[in-house]
Amino acid sequence: MRLMLAALLLAALPAFTLAVPAAAPTLPARPAPTVPMERVALETSAGRIVLELDPGKAPATVANFLAYVESGHYNGTIIHRVVPNLLVQGGAFTTDLQPKPERAPVPLEAGNGLGNLRGTIAAARRPDTRDSATAQFFINVVDNPQFDPVDPANDIGAGYAVFGRVVEGMDVVDAMRNVETGAQGPFPSRVPKQAIVIERAVRLSGPAQ
């Protein structure tokens, strides 16, 4: 009798279901923080060129270039090499073709997703030594895929590190590529006969400038 009463009491109790905690909502992934672009103006005897530099893709190369800018290194240097269907190059020599002191070279950052396309700026280096870029730079006046890495394990084929692009004054660069050149100082050819001087290199405050 007692057993029957206990069974009846249990049957009369309401049924309970264990609550299963709801799954936590899936939050959208946070985008990776972006590194702000830098801008530098080159005030040259041929006109003004503004460069937009990408420290996210080439941090060491951009930091190196900005250090030269802020030290005043580029002021009074010349564009010492012009190849009309290839590039214009500068950053190392005074108007009388004397080399300026350089900082220690930086590691090669070629293969960073930035190609040697028309209007890009890249770090010049010795062809046979990958980590030899210092102050010299060049601006590609045409697309130059041959300057991108073709054999990263080999110093000669490791490419040249692009670290920015021209955003103002490409017409100035095109004027530079068309100047008359010849032998001068230690160079057997390709030196502009009328000096193209980088009168001043200035770091701008931001991309809105």
C-alpha cells in the first residue's frame, strides 16, 4: 500500500527538463589592425613628387628610408641614373657626384606582395648581395616584373623590395626619364647632363596632405 501511494505521488509531480545552456553567439572576427601609410614629398629641381610608403608590407625598408629623410640625407642629392624605359635612380650622390655617408644596410623585403610596377619606388641594392640596400632608391617608369623575386634562394634572383608608390608627380618622373644623359664622374653612362637635384625631402603628416 505504501509503495502504491509513493508511486502515485511521484506520478503527480510535474516533469522537469534540464535546461541546456544556449550556445554563445559567434562574434565576427576582428580585422587585423592596419599600419597607416606614410607620405614623403621630394622637392626636386624638376618638380614635386609625393610618395606613399607602405610600412605594413616593407617595415624595415620604409623605416630606413624615413630615417634618411628625417636626417636630411637626401637634401642636395641628385638623380644620378636614368634609363628611359626602365627607371630613374637617386639618393646617394651630391651634385659633384661625391657619395654621401650611408647607414647600415637593411634586410631584403622583396616578395612582400608589392610588384615592381610603373610608378612604384623600390630600394636599390647590389645585384649580387641581397641584404645591401641603404640610401639609394629607384622609381619604376614601366612595369618591371624582372625586378620581382624569380629565385628567392639566390641573391641575384631575389628581387628588389618595393616599398611604396608615386601618388603625385608621375609627370615629373616621366620628364626625368626623357632627359639627355651621358658619362660623368665615375659613371660610364646614364647620368643626366643637366643635374636633377633633390632639393629637399620632407616627411608629410599624413595621407591627407
